[in-house]
Amino acid sequence: MVYSFLLAVLLAINSLAAQAPAHKESTKKTLLVFGDSLSAGYGLQPGQSYPDDLQRKLDAQGYAWRVVNLGVSGDTTMGGVARMNTGTAQKPALVLLELGGNDGLRGLPLAMTRENLERMIVAFRQIGAKVVLAGMTLPPNYGPDYVNSFQKMYADLAAKYKLPLIPFLLSDIITKDMRYFQRDGIHPTADGADIVSDTVLRALKPLLGAKGKTGKD
């Protein structure tokens, strides 16, 4: 009888101990990174993408947020619209929207890219998420008119929807020797991704709430 009682107590204690970490994780709000190969960590080892670095920095600084990385290499804004259900299913409180670069590199019509970005912004806001827009630029050989209009597209959307804007996600890793880029000149190295995570964190901090809490309600 005593043995059965002690066994039941031990099982109960073990059960509570196993549930504690899961409960702690469930109290964190979700920060969704919805992007392309820049977010996916193309060319890097697992754990080296800027969203991975961002998670480590949030944890180290005491912010109770869980980063979900839905970066897909090669994705366009049309692809982003097609997988919106996957994004909204995460029930994010905050979204970093990083798409459009591949649209620009393919010379797609800016009106279509803008429309797709706008659809994603509206869809995420409809579920109560705050959206931070990550802007991009293009190589000068695309012509000044297209490049300037491409950059302005992000600024116009941020102004229309009153979104925090990172004008150019990779701005802090631009150097003369391009040391923070892989050989393709497009994707960050591991060191570059770490710097990009700092760029992103600066833009996100006003929306994260107090440390140890789960953001602004």
C-alpha cells in the first residue's frame, strides 16, 4: 500500500516536471519570419541563419518570444501569398515580412509585387499580428527607374499601413570588399547573418514589450 502510494507520488512529480518546459514555451508569443532564401539561410549551416541568431539574442536579452522561420529559398511574393495559410496558422503576434527580392531579380511587374505584399500585410493584420516590413534593393544594372521604383514600393506600403520599415535588410553588411556576403554576392555569410539579426532586432525592439513578458497586447 505504502509502495503504491510512493510510486503514484513519484509519477505525479515526474509528470509535472515534464510539463513545465512545455508550459513555459507556450507562454511565449510567436515572431514569424516570412521570407525567402535570405531568411532561410541559403548556403549556411543549420542554425546560422539570421532568424536563428535573432532567437539566441532574444533569449539572451530576456525577451519571451519564439521565432518561427518560414523562409523559403527562391520564393516570390506570389509564392508567399500561396502559403499564407501556413503563416497565419502559426498565430503570430509579430511578423517580419521579407519578400520581394526575387520578384525584382526576375524583373516582375512592380504592380503585381506590390499587390501581393499588400495582400500579405492585410492578411496578417486581420489576425491581429503587427507587421514589420523588410525592404530590399537591386543591382544597378536593372536601371535607375526600376530600382528606385522598387525601393519606393516598400516605403509607400510602410507609409500606407503605418508599418515599421527596414529600408534595406542587408544595409549593415555592405562593405567595399563584400566580406559578409557569400560568393554569389547576394546571400550573407554566417557572420553577415549575425549582423543582419542585429539590424532586425533594432527594428523589432519597440514592439517586443518588456523583457520577460510577451510583448504588447
